[in-house]
Amino acid sequence: MLFLCIRVPCKVCCRVKHKHGQGYQNVSHTQKSLEEDHCWGLPAHLGRKLAVWKTLVFGNQILPSSMQIKKATVFLNPAACKGKARSLFEKNAAPILHLSGLDVTVVKTDYEGQAKKLLELMENTDMIIVAGGDGTLQEVITGLLRRVDEAAFSKIPIGFIPLGKTSTLSHTLYPESANQVQHITDATLSILKGETIPLDVLQIKGNKDQPVFAVTGLRWGSYRDAGAKVSKYWYLGPLKIKAAHFFNTLKEWPQKHLASLSYLDPTPRPPEEPEQKTPRPPLYIRLYKRLAHYWTPVPKEIPKEVTPEAWREMQLSAIEFSVTTQNRHLDLKRTEDFMNICIEPDSISKGEYIKRGSQKMEDPHLCPEGSQCLQASRCILQLPEDTEGFLAVDSEEYEVMPVEVKLLPRKLRFFCDARKKEQMLQGAS
């Protein structure tokens, strides 16, 4: 049995002792940290050992002989985080998964877009784990929802281990951590604990290829274009963000993105389906229903009148256009299903554009004051024929084209930290 004795004082414990004049008597620091999970001052190697200690609770469970071991399929992108993702996964997440008692299969992607193809060939599994960033996650859910049997496979819970440079969804699923190692181990432990939340998905369909799917959103505009070029000005250090936006203003000003937008209003949220299937009724009830159905004539169905969809249309001229899900600020008790559309005006000055560009780098889907905000369940974006450039779908770059965006409410279930789920429920009440 693994025994861990940590002698490094915790900052939180020290503050409590100083304030109240007493420490944790007859309780080891390790036991207390297992209960309260507040040790933020641990070095990386001790954080890993503490996570392994917690994992043994799952790995030491005795399963009945009739119960099969759960299968977990991990899609790892070794190129994420500038090539550091493989090392981060093997040091921090892989030991936890293997000690948990799961039957783990790790699939490493070799090139961009491979995860979509691998998902088409994936056999049945109990959980899917994505180890990478926004791009890897977008590929996995796109491959999953393109399957012919996506109705069954979309019910498989998904875990997300944030290893990429941008891991937007991790802010929704997990609390803030002191360092990257703790963030990875906390995410992996949350997957083992099994708490899940339903997340919305955007289906984005162009006029050429198959649809792609996103859990965060779509962006098209000047802020996205400048943000994609920030890495080119690495030699300017902390000024690289402002430099990228400044040089972007030298091309033309004001930068207008013209389009025609059609959209539908939000839809009422249907009741959630029960997670557990209802038990099968007894034999005599099933026989009675069959006989009643046999002797009772089937009533003729009266065709229902189809109400035409009430599309709203508008012409837009914006510096940036974005469509986002509500996953970033999730409300588990909302009564309507909708996505947020943000149309930012193109009448701002160059100085305001450069200033706001820094804010956009921290929160790409920020809808600033003065923007037109709409709520819709579906929208169609039509562009002029000579439109050039790129748009971003969950931080992945695609050639700009007319698109239809459809909201798939509560389409996928993701593993999350129990504390984050509790905060969502309390915030909604």
C-alpha cells in the first residue's frame, strides 16, 4: 500500500493556524488535504503523488465477477502545447488512469484531422477522453457526431484533459488551479468521479463539405484575423498583441465585414430525459396492453398543421461577427435553448480597436458594450461572392463561406468537477 507523508506546509493551513492559534491535531496533512482538497502550495512532484493517492480509492474497489471493467478510449494529440502534450499526459494523467482500474486505450494522432477519421472506426467504449486543446476536442466531437450511429454514440460521456495552448472548455468544467500540473490531475480525477453535465453543440454547415461541430463557437472578423498573427511578432515580447492589431489597421480602415443574416428565435427547453431507463413492466401488464391494442381499433391520426418558421432577416456591417453557445456561462435550469449572436459595430476608432484587441485575446468571445446581441436557435449567414478570409470554429481555422449554424441543445455530456456543478445549480436557483 502506498503511504505518502507530506511535510511541506500548506499556505491555507498556515493561515488557519495563525488565525485561530491551533493546528490540525491528530490528523496528518495528507489526510486533511484529501478531505478538503485545498493544498495549493505543493510542488509539482508532490501534487502528482497526492493525485495518485486519491486514485487508489477507485483502483482498490472490488468488482463483482459479473461486472465488466469499464473501457476508456483516450485521444491524445502529442503536438498540442508546442509538442509538450505527450510528456504532460504521461507524467500527470496516464498514471492516474491506469491505477484507477479502467481498461485504457490511448490513441495518438499524427496529423491534423486524423481524430475525425479515427472516430468513424472506433468501437464501443464506456467513455471518451480527449487529451489536447480546443482543436483536438473539436475534431473528436465532429468525428463522433458524423457517425451514422451518432444517436447511440453521442450518449457516451466525454472527458477533457486540458493540454493545449487554448483549452476554453476547461474553465467551464473545472475550477481554477495553482499550476498546470494540478489542473491536469484535477481534471483526470474529475473524470474518475463520474459527475457529468450536458453541454450544447453547434452544427456548422457550409456549402461544400460535411458539417463541423463546436462546443464554444464561431468567429469571423478583424479581431480573429489579428489574433491569428500575434505569434509572428514574438520578438516584441509583451507588445506583440498590440503590434498585431496595430499593423492590421494599416491595411484598410474601417474594416467592414458585410453579410446577410437570417435567424430563428429561441425555442422552449423540453424536459430532460431520465438518465436511467424505466424498468420493464410485469408480464401480465404487457399481455393486457397487447390484447387491448389488438381488439381496440386504431384511431385515425389527424394531421397537424405545420406552422411556418418565423425567420428574421437583417443586413449587417460589422468589425466582427460571432456565434457562441452558453457553455461558457452555463445555466442548468434555463427555460429556453438558444445561442448568442454578437455583432460588433465597425464604427470604432483605431485606438479603441487596439485596446479591445488585448481584451479579445483573453476572452475571444467577449461581446463588448455597444454591440448588437441576439438570441437564436438557428441562423444562416450569407456572404457576398467576393468575400475572402478565414473564420474560426473553436479556434480552428476554416476558409470563410456562407454557413448555417444550428443549435443542438444538451447534445453531449461532459465529465466535470462536482464543485463546479454545484456552483452552476446554486447560481441558477
